[in-house]
Amino acid sequence: MIAKHKVVSLFEARFDYAWARIVLSDALAKAGVSGGKEGLDADEVRSIAAALTALAVPRIDGLLAGLAALADAAPAGKGKAAPEPEPEPEPEAEEPAEEAEASKGKPAQKGKKR
């Protein structure tokens, strides 16, 4: 998920405070993305960039590059980020196969092997 304030800050780099929110609101509406969420996924950010292009907003090359960088850095897809895989348990120390077969039925020997 990409925090919405990061997207807003990209818009503020191009526009002033009020216009950043107006243009973002228009882009969200054109892209069909809900503006009430705190976070956006990578696909939604790409949709916003496409909507800006469709709205023919001038001089937005830097803004589009920033949105693309945010989208590329975030995991793709809807919903929450994929959970990190659980670490694999440490394998137990096992006897080599030859020693395991040799020790079956025999008492364990201590000391040096001959």
C-alpha cells in the first residue's frame, strides 16, 4: 500500500496546496478510485497517472515519473501487501544414513570408533 500523503506530496510539488487537491480529486474521479482511503495500491496509482494524461494536465512529466516510482516500489495487486513468508524451522541434527542403519538394534558405543 502506498500512503495517500505520499501521492498528495507529489501533487504539491507540481501545484500549490489547493490546486494539488483539486487536480488529485479530478484524477481520482476520472480513474474511478475512491478518495476516502488512506492508502492506494500500485494499480490505483497507475490509474491516477493515466487519468492525469487523459485530463491533459500540462507540465506533469515530473509528477508522472514520481507516481511511476511509487507504483513500482509498491507490491502490485489489490488489498494488503503479501505477508512475509515464515522462516523455515531449523532441521534437526540427524545421523548419517549409514550410521543410523548400523546403530539399529545395537547399543550406542561411546569413545573412539575402530
